[in-house]
Amino acid sequence: MTNVEVLLGENRKFYPPKSLVENSNIKQWMDTHKITDLETLYKRSRDIEWFWGEVEKDLVEWYSPYGKILDDSNKPFYRWFTNAGYNIVHDALDRHMKTSIKDKIAYIFEMEDGRVTNITYSDLYKDVNKLANALKELGVGKGDRVAIYLPMIPALPTSMLACAKIGAVHSVVFSGFSAHALKDRIIDSGARTLITADGFWRKGKIINLKEQADEAVKGTGIENVIVYDWSHCDVPMRKRDTWCHDITTPQSTECETEIMDSSDPLFILYTSGTTGKPKGVEHVHGGYAVGVSQTLKWVFDLKPEDIWWCGADIGWITGHSYIVYAPLILGVTSVLYEGAPAYPEPNRIWEMIARHRVTVFYTSPTAIRMHMRFGDEWAKKDDMSSLRLLGSVGEPINPEAWMWYYINIGNSRCPIMDTWWQTETGCIIISPLPILPTKPGSAALPLPGFNAQVQDRDKNPVIDKGGDLVLTTPYPSMLCTLHNEPERYIEHYWDKSGMFICGDIARVDSEGYFWVQGRGDDVLNVSGHRIGNSEVESALVSHSYVSEAAVVGRPDDIKGESIAAFVVLKIGVEQSEGLKQELREHVAREIGKIARPEYLYFVNDLPKTRSGKIMRRVVRSAIITHDVGDLSTLANPEAVEEIEKALG
């Protein structure tokens, strides 16, 4: 145990301020439903149809009423709020135009150079409608897929909402991904339209995004590329390319919202898996809207006067759910930031919190650990007294980082909502509520309406022992399927007893608090980004000099995990430091810089089973614990010596 863990102990609790408890959204809801305590709420919410049927009344407006709250007749393809007429954009924008929210700021957008633009709900509504009309003019309609490759600028939420408004399915690709990764996702989704930008600012330099996009669309079905003139860098425009301002300027600021079925797909978001092919997770309009808005309202207790800042990138699920859709449905003001989090000075984020008077802040453990490294003095330069709640997302947060965040950013008075969830879940599943005592390092309890267990290998629930984290009941925001791969959806996520397999290892303590420990499958978690081991391996093997590769995670104080690659070269290829760097850059081109191996070792062989499968477990053990355990299943135990020799 670390010093902080010894000092605190897992039963040390931090209690929320009484004023927060008494005025919280969840307390008000409990009072309305004559529920007197949390224990009763958790018990009542196990009736998931009753709970979600009550919850949706406060959150969404249906064009036409639903039939069933939950249709489980075709498990595991669950459907929520069946046959309701709905479009998520109605709740995110349209209905606000009939209230005072239309004049409220939706996004406080800050560029990396410090320029700030306030975008009202009415401004956003008009921009969305103009782009939606332009997309229709290009022939995009209901069910068509649109790929979006944009940085953290207002064009990104605008593009997502414009697609949803006309019934098109958006597929956002993180702007840090390479042309090759974008191309794979375009081909798999079947997109015919791409929305991108000329470039964007990062650490004072312009990143040419259009160059990446041009490379990606070669050999795909892309017919139209819409380009935002953002950084004003010089980019070539081809016959298929159109400047966004040229096609949106003449358009009307009104556009009729397409009435969808509540179970129609809203977006596809690709996430890494245990094979080299990313999984296209599909989420739908109705259930997703209810799940994300409910969890944001309760977990972060957002009120109309709050200034909310989710520091994630919209290219990941956290940004989809808690920068775009949920905050807009709730009608709150969000901060949107284009640039690097510690540029030009390490206190950039804290200075922005102080200047914009942010009240609720949501970030990753990686970001927290990075700021810990800069030193406490940078966190003390700015007045962050406006904060009342903090959040953590993306990976388990270690107790040291939790305490630093609590003391230095929250001034020992802001509860920390340590949230666990996934791309597949769509919204937060396990988290403290702001009226619940917290324990540093624990994600607390499954939220009302969600049910989870930790199981041993025999599928029995266990307490105080590590095991597999599973979800035992469906919930509205869950993925509906994998794009074009329904069989893979069943095989990958569902066990024979009908429980959802999360792929994470966790433990439940004697008080029922969940302690998520990390991935149990072959997926790396680098700075909160999920990257498939096999994706990196495939990228390495695609190099003409490489015969085989094994990729594992190496513990990292800042990132959580760093990528370590063990590479077998083809016969006759000479090892060199130059080749190591070439292979790192090759991975960066194939996947993106976030997947570039920090450690790369040349070996003559890799440990394999008798069937030829590379044993990552042995490689991981050698690099982490130096205790490789039982090697009886290996066909070539001498390969372990190769690994150990490479590690020195």
C-alpha cells in the first residue's frame, strides 16, 4: 500500500456539505416521490421499468408516446421507450427556443490563443439548422452515415447536431487519429460524407487536418468533403471539397427536425477491442437521451446557474455524452476549449476555471497526475472558489491523485464524483452521488437504475475479492449493437446467463463500494484512451521489417499505462535505435500518436502456446512483476529469457 492508502484506509469517508445534500437534484426528486432515504431509493430503483419510467418524465419530450418502457423480447437487443416518435435534437435545442434558455450561453468557447466566444442556444440552433439544410442539399438523409473529423471547436457539436436533426448517423473520429485510422472507420461505417477542417491550433502551432483527411478518403466511398475554414492555413481544395461557409451562408436558419423512432441509431463511435478491428458501437436517440441527461443531472447536480466544464475530447464518448448531448438537454452553460491543457503555462486550466467561474469540473486522472508533477504552486495561483463539485473519468483514480485533487483544486470542500463507465454504456454507471460519502479511489455504488456485480470465474458474486465486473440488468443508454456485427455484439458482451461483460476487474468492499482496478481483457488504457493491444501489434507487423510483435501495458505514474512493444524482426534485418524510432513513427501514422510505443524492444522470439498464440500474460508479467508464473503451457519457454534479457 502507498502512504496515502495506509493513512486513509479504504473505510475512511469524506462527507458532502450539508447544504449540498439538502439542495441537491436527487434530494428534490426523492421528496417528490416520497422516498425518505437513499437505501429506499436504491431498493425502489431495482424495479428498472418503474424507475426509468418516472425519470424520463422530467427529462425528455416525445413527439408521440412510447408503447413499452422496456422491450426485452429479443435479448440482448433490448429496446427502450418503444415506438415513440423522438429526435434528441428536439430536447437539446428545439424546445429551448420556446423558453428563456434560447438567450442563454450554451458554450463559452476559448481558443488556445485566449480569444473567447460566447455561443447562445439560439446561435447554436441557427448554425445547426443551416448546416442541416446544407447536408440535405448534398443528398444526406435519414439513416445515412456522416464521418466527422474535427478538433475541439464549435463546428464539432454543430456537425453532430446537424446530422442528428435530419436523421443521419454521425461517426466522430478523434482528430488525433491518423489518416489510416480515419480511413478504416469511414469504410466500416459506409460514410459518403466527411466533415473536417483545414487545421487547428495545438501548443501554438497549426495542425494540418485537411492533409490527413485527404489521405484518408482515398479508396473510400466519400463523395463530399465539407471543410471548415478554421485556422486559415493553405490547403488544396478538390472537386469533392466544399468550404462550409460557402454552402451554409445561403441556407435558412430554420430546418424541420426529422421525427425518428426512439430506437433509431443516433451515432456510431469506434472503440478498441481485443482484436485488431475496432468495434463500431451504436447508440440510439431515445434511451441514450434519457440515460445521459439523468446521470449528468444527478451525479453532478447541475443547476441552471452552473458553469459546467467537462475537459474531455468530443472525439471520445465522454465528450459525446457530457459536452454535447446531456448538457444541452439540461440547458446548462458549458466551457469548450480548443487547446492544450498546460499551454502556455501549467496553470492554464486552473486560470480558466477562475476566469470563467466554473462551478463543476470533470477531468481525467491522467490530467490530475500531470498537474501534480508540475507542483502545488501552479494550482495555488488562481482563485477557484467558484467550484462546488469535481469529477474524474477515464480510468481508476489512485488515492494520491484523489487527495491532491480534493485538497489543491477543491480546497478540501468539493466532493469528487469518481465515475466508472464505458463507450458501450453511453453514460455513467457506477459513481458516488453528491449526497453520498466518498472513499478515495472508489467509484462508490452503481447509480439508481443500474445494477452491477463482481464475479469469480465460476460466475458467483464475491465480496472483498477481485473478479470480473458485470452489469446484471439493462438500462436505457446501453449500446444497441455493433455496427454490421450483431454476432460479435452477442459474443463479446454477453454471457450465457444474460449478464453484460464489462471487461474490467473490480472488487466490492464490505460496505458495497466498488473499486475498479483496470482492464481484464487485452485493452490498454493510456491517458484514459482505450487502445487495443492487437491494433498496435497489427500496425507494427504491417511494417515490412517486422515478423511478429507483442504489445502490453507498462504502469506509468502519469498516463496510467505506457505502451511497451516487443518486436521480432525478419531474418536479415539489423537492429538499431534508428529502426526503433522508425517503427514508433510507423505506428503513429497507422493509428495516431497516442498509440506510439514509449518502450520498444527487439527480441528473437516471443513466448507462445503450443497452438502458436502469443502469451501476452507472460510478457506482461515479465515487465511488471518479473514473476512469469507457470510456463508449462508454453511451447518455447526459452523465449521468456529473451524478454528478460531485453528488459535488462
